[in-house]
Amino acid sequence: MQSDTAAPRPYYPVGILRQDGRFHVLAGAFFLAGERIMELTGEASDRPSRYSVQVGWQEHVETWVPLEDDTSLDSCQVRYMNHSCRPNTRIVDRQVVALRDIGVREELTFDYNTTEWEMAESFPCECGHCGGQRIAGFKILSAEGRQSRANQLPEYLRSRMGQ
Ligand SMILES: [Zn+2]
């Protein structure tokens, strides 16, 4: 009897590319808009670090893990995801979710300003879309910058829209 369910995907259908000293996370499969790509795993902390991703008001997931064996790289791929001001994913309930259809080998990015209130380390943006803005978190965005991200925000940032 034929199954009507789709063939299971590999657990982490992404790859990490190192090019010119920078890491990039590439899609290893075609993803549809709204599809979950991978899960954010790691130790929770109440303060941000260089490699943490904020998931709640005082909740940060530490994406850095010591690379001890082949499987440890799989558990920290989000750490290598670059920021973009025109991202193709967002992080929602600790899941990386496609914002639009994404092709194979396309770089996966998210907008750090839609997870972080105040980043441990800011940096000048190299996404190529924003003219090199300093990325430091939602806290320092202009009212316009906040409004343009309104439909991507988790509740802990949406509730601070006017602060
Ligand atoms: Zn940018």
C-alpha cells in the first residue's frame, strides 16, 4: 500500500559554508514560505552573549557549543546564520521559519533586530540593502525601523513598540 505522506526530510537540511573567513548557512533543500527549517537549541540564559538568540524578555538561548564531535555542529547551526535587513527567515517559538520560498543553496538569514532587544555586541551591517547601519537590537531602532518590522516581531518586542 502506498503511503500518502511525504518522504521525511533529513533532520537538518542546511549546510554551513565558510568563505573568505565568514560562515554562511545555506539551504540544503527547497523551503516553502511558512515552513520550519530548523530548531533553536541550547542552554537558556537571562542575559545576551555574542552568540545568543533572544527568545523571551529575559530569555536568551546560547547557540555556542564546544565542537566535540560531528553531531555537535548540528546543534548550533543557528549560530552561523548571518543578519540581513531583508531576511528570508525569522525566528518564532525557537524555530527558524521561512518568510518566503527559499531555493536550494540560498543563504539563510534573519533580522537580528527582530529577536534582540539590546545586543551584547553591535556591528556594522554588511547585508547590502541598508547602507551599513549599525545593528544593535530593537531598542535603538527608529520609530520607522520598528514599524517596518511590525509583522515579524515576537510578543516580547511587540509589547515594547513604544518604549
Ligand atoms: Zn543591513
